[in-house]
Amino acid sequence: MRISVIGCGYLGAVHAAAMADLGHDVVGVDTDADKVAKLTAGEAPFFEPGLEELLGEGVRSGRLRFTTDIADAADAEVHFVAVGTPQLPGADGADLRFVDGAFDALAGVAAPGSLLVGKSTVPVGTAAELVARLRKAGSTALLAWNPEFLREGFAVADTLAPDRLVYGVDDERATELLDRVYADILERGTPRIVTDFATAELVKTAANAFLATKISFINAMAEIAEATGADVTTLADAIGHDARIGRRFLNAGIGFGGGCLPKDIRAFAARAEELGRAESVAFLRQVDAINLRRRERAVDVAIELLGGSVFERRIAVLGLTFKPDSDDTRDSPALDVAARLHGLGARVRATDPYGIDNARLRHPQLDYVASAREALRDADLALLVTEWREYRDLEPAAVAELMAVPRIVDARNVLDPSAWRAAGFAYRGLGRS
Ligand code: UGA
């Protein structure tokens, strides 16, 4: 099929490459000329495992191209909109200006009977408003909402082998077109849920709200564990054996960040208020508050380990991205902790395998070094804040050799406390006795 993807960020670039991999003829559209130039050369504009290979194959096959001109998308049968919906400046709601802009532009170029598919995460009610907007602009194109559940770091696999497909539609022709787009994926027995716009929009919002709640639940237990001497990791293992609860997304630490969960729960709470249902999701305010308290807690533990102050102390911060296998530092708890320590007068040396460039744009005041070795040399304290494999695999004895004094805060609870203590470390996890 002929497909266009509007917006080539983390979501759109992966979606475009995946659609070409499924055999479709794809044009990706983005207003950022540098990004388009990179993508055209088969280069990923951000770090995502497996993406560059997929892009390269797509571009070489001739089935994948990129442009800044939306008119180049005019002959597509299906247009996917994958632009960002960031948090509004100074408010909790979602900023829909890129979504509105993309649909306005498509209204001018999309062929009659073609299908416009929203993939961006939007407040419930947006699709219905967009239909009205399209009709007002004289477009007869069909609309569908087809939320995306990909995780950064696993984006390629999640797009090519999703655990479900959700279509929000108001016309059977939309379902038929989406079934053709996803034919290969559906053939493998992937569950497909066909529903109305509002439900499809809410499925995405609810999924992210649930995941955020699960993480904040275990972090709330970490707070109780800290007050009682209990161990939150053992607690998570034990409750996780109950299949109704499950162990995944029960890792306590410095909490969630990134371009999705934090802004999505805030936008959900803001939308619920508009709907007169603020109390229904009032708990999300608590979820957010618990999450943000974890960053303070990590700083407090660092202060405790250093005997009451971090001022002028040398601190190695291992990790800057919001999670491993990504270069994304948006709302990153790791970067936030590094900046807070710097703000308290600590001599922070921070490192990350892929996140330094993005971190520097947000916090140019920090001292960034290329390797864990450099960060750890002569440090008074190490903080593991993003659980990259290479930091999980660090040898306690070798780290102790590098540091001035062997002290470590394992803010993701991924190290073996007994191994680190055996090597002479003052070890502290979060929510661990
Ligand atoms: C999240 C959802 O997981 C995806 O399903 C969704 O498609 C995506 O948002 C989106 O809306 O686009 P992502 O932001 O890539 O994906 O990250 P997650 O894997 O959900 O992790 C989010 C944060 O939670 C990270 O900072 C991670 O370190 C933290 N986390 C995760 C924990 O603190 N504990 C856990 O047990 C799991």
C-alpha cells in the first residue's frame, strides 16, 4: 500500500521503517530538514536498537523515503499521524498544536476516501473533534485512531510484533484499510480490538496510567520499607509471584520518566477535570507525587552516605537517560538527580553510553565524561541511576580501586548488595534494608 507517516520522531521514524519492512511504499514527512536528511541517508536521528538497520534496508529497497513537503504524501492511501503531544508549558494538559497542524495540512492534500490514522497519544475526545475539523476544511477523508504501545529501546520489535492492535473507527472502510496495512501482523494471530474513537484513545491513556500507577505503588512500598527496615525488592519478588499482580514493572528505584508516562498521567488528570470527573483519576496526582519524591530520596541517601552534605564532594553519576537502551533524557529521573546534586554544590561527573549529547542540551552546567572509569576515578560516591547493562556488570573490586572511598547508591536496585559490601562498599539501595 502507499503510506505516509507525518512526524518522524521516536514513534514516526520507527513506524515508517516498520511499514516499509512490511512491504509497503512509505513516505515519512517531517518539518525538520536535518532529520529528513539523516533519515534519507538511512541514519537514525536518535539511538534505538535495530532502527538503523531497518531504515537502511527500507531506503535501499526504494520503499522508504523522507521529505519535508507534505504534498509528497498526496497519493498515499493511508496517512499515519505520529507527531508529538508534549505537556503544555505551565499547565498539565497536552499541547495538541502539532496534531491539529498535521491534520490541517493533510486536509489539504489527502485524497478523497483515503484514511487518516492518529497514532499520537491524545486526550479522549480529540478524534471526534478532528473529524469535525476535517469536515469543516472540506475533507472527506476517513479517520481512525490506532494507538501505539511501543517502548523505547524495544520500539522495532514492539512495532513489528505488537501484543495487540487497537482500531478506533466510525466506518467499516477504515477497518478494512487498517487490516490491509497490518495484514502480516494479523496473520500471526495478533489480537485486534475494533472499537469507537473514545475507547481507542482511552486504551492508550489507561495503559500508561496503569503502568505509572504500578511503578508508583512499588515506590510507595519502598517508602514504607525505608521506615520499617523491610526490603522492597524481596517484597516485589514475593507479591510478583501472584499471577494476578505479576513481577513486571514492579522495580522500585528513582521512578519513571521519559516523554510518555509523566506527561500522559498529567494530561489524563487535566482531561478528567475538563470532563467533570477529576475525582475518578485524582489518584494519578498521588502517583505523580510519589514518583517525584523518589528523586529527592536518592539525593537524601547520597547526603546521608556522605555524612550530611554533598558540598564539594566528588560524585560519579552513572546514567543520564530515563531508561537504558535509549538516548532519551526527557524528564529523566537520572539527569534530574545529577542536576540536583550539582545544585547542592557537589562536584558531579556524569556519564552515559548514549545520553550525553541530549543531557548537555538540558543541563549544560554538568561535567560530562565519556566512560564510567573516568566518572568513578577518585570519586567519594557513585550513584547508579540508569541501569545500563555495562553498569550492572561493573566489578565491585575494580570500582573500589578507582574510587577515593567505596560508597555506592544503587538507585535502580539492580546490584547485588552482598557482593558490593563484600568488596568494602558502603552500599545503599532505595527501599532496601
Ligand atoms: C511507555 C509505555 O511502556 C509504552 O507502552 C508506551 O507506548 C510509551 O510509554 C508511549 O506512550 O509511547 P517508555 O516511555 O518507552 O514506554 O518507557 P517504559 O519502559 O514504560 O519506562 C518508563 C519509565 O519507568 C522509565 O523511566 C523506567 O526506568 C521506569 N520504570 C519502569 C521503573 O521505574 N520501574 C519499573 O519497574 C519499570
